[in-house]
Amino acid sequence: MAAQTTAQLVTTLGIRMEDPGEDKFTATQKLATLNYTQIKTAQMLDIMYLSELQEVDTQAMTATSLTFASLSFDPLDGEQGIIAVMDAASDWVTKTTLEEQRRLDNTLLASDATNKVYFIFDEKIWVSVGGGATDDLTVYYIRDIPAMVSAGQAPILNEALYDIILRFAGASLWRADDNIDRADADDKEALDYVDALNQLAEMKRPLGVGTKKEKREKIQR
């Protein structure tokens, strides 16, 4: 079965709001709410469920850094959307922070050809050691979500996530309608669904030598 189109999601939200005739909320208001809640849903979910948003970009650095603007898409949540970085030699580069760079001034801890690091500052990926200043850098990241428009196409996120998006949207509209009980109920159901999916993802994550936990921080409830 084909995924629901954006227009169908707007209609479904109207039915859930007991407002199919749009006496309370216009199609434009519902569409704006759906666009907000699809981003909210993606921010809260494990990367396992965001395959449609996963991107790999290889771009040339400028003076040992690569700006977010050089990527094909903006990363979702900025720095939080960057998952992994690989240098021109196909070596993985370890993420650090700007604050930790002072520790690396110690010659015993300093980055080198076998201890390549990067940090993110001012929407740029800065690489310390590892090749030339203009080498290519491969970035694995979660892209931003294109806005839905009320037309025939389906949203970019997987159809399995539509119910969460709709429940968050319902909660937002119920709250705007001053129906707090209905808003809280929709919020709780959506959050319980998110928690269940994230727990399942954690259980399925591989463990052992050479594996690591996902570094992307999800928005907490």
C-alpha cells in the first residue's frame, strides 16, 4: 500500500481533531503543525529509524575545515546531526571538543597521523592533523527534513512514523484549543511509542570490540 500523501495526512489530522469541516483549524494550520511535529519526531528517535535522512557527502576542506554549508543538505540539529567523519586516507577521525583541544597540546596526547581528531565549532568541522589542508572529507550525517506541502507527494519520513507525527500534531492542536486532557493523552501516547522504539533500537545495537554507541543525542521527554 502506498504511503499517505501530505494532503491525506492533513485530512487524517482533521478527522482526529473531530474537525473534518475545518471549523476550528484550517488546512494551512494543520500542515504547519505537521511540519513542526515531523521534525520533533525525528529529533527524538534513534538513528535506526531515520534511514531516509541519512546522507554521505565528500567535499574538499578549506584550511583544515569544512563548513556545514558545503554539505548537500543542512544537518538536522546542527552538530547533533553529524554522525561520523572520514579523511582522505579513508581513516575514521575521532570526535573531540574545542575545550579538549588544550589537552591535546600535551605532546603525549597530541593528535598525529594515527590519532586524527575533529571538533565542531561555528558550523564547521575542524580536522587536527591527517593530510593536507584542502583534502577531501567524507561526512556521514542526518539531513534536515524538507517541509511537507499540501500536494500529492508523501513526506520523506517512513510511513511507520506517521502515527507518532499525527499524535504530536494532535497534542499541539488540542492544546491550542485549550483541551489539555486530550493534548496530554496524545502527547503521552506519542512519547510512549518513541520510548518503545528507542528501547528496541538499543536492544538491537551490536555490542563487542569495534562497536560503539550512537553519539547523536536524542531530545529527551
